[in-house]
Amino acid sequence: MTQYNVLINLGKADLDDYTLLGRTLRKLGFDEMKAAQVGGDFRLMPASYRYSSDVEDMTAVRDKALRSAKSVSAGAVVLVSKV
């Protein structure tokens, strides 16, 4: 199974927008990543997720995340990387 890290920036958005995005993505199988604290203060972007799939490639994962993000904010940007 291939795992992906997905980072989403909604542009001009507030916490409610990121909360809505999180609910939407969890329904699609994305798991929200929690920040770890190592030494000092370490934080992930507000929308950091992990996604696993046997059949979807990186482009399909990006498109799925981008559709959800664009439904919240037209200025959304998505970055996907393979773990």
C-alpha cells in the first residue's frame, strides 16, 4: 500500500474553513497528521494529512484533495508527496 503526505493551504482562510476541510477529507479516507513536539515548538501546516491507497497514484490523490480544498476556498493549493 502506498502512503502519501498531503499538505493543503487554503490561502485567505480561517480556522472554520480548515475545520470544514478536515471533516470533508476524513470522509474521503484522509487521516489528519498531528504535530510532534521535539525540543522546541514544532507545528505542521493547519491542513497536513496522510492518505493510503493500493490503486490511486499521486495525481489521483492530489486531484481528490484539491477538489475538496477548492470546495472550501478557490485559492487552495495542494502538495502531495510519497512517503
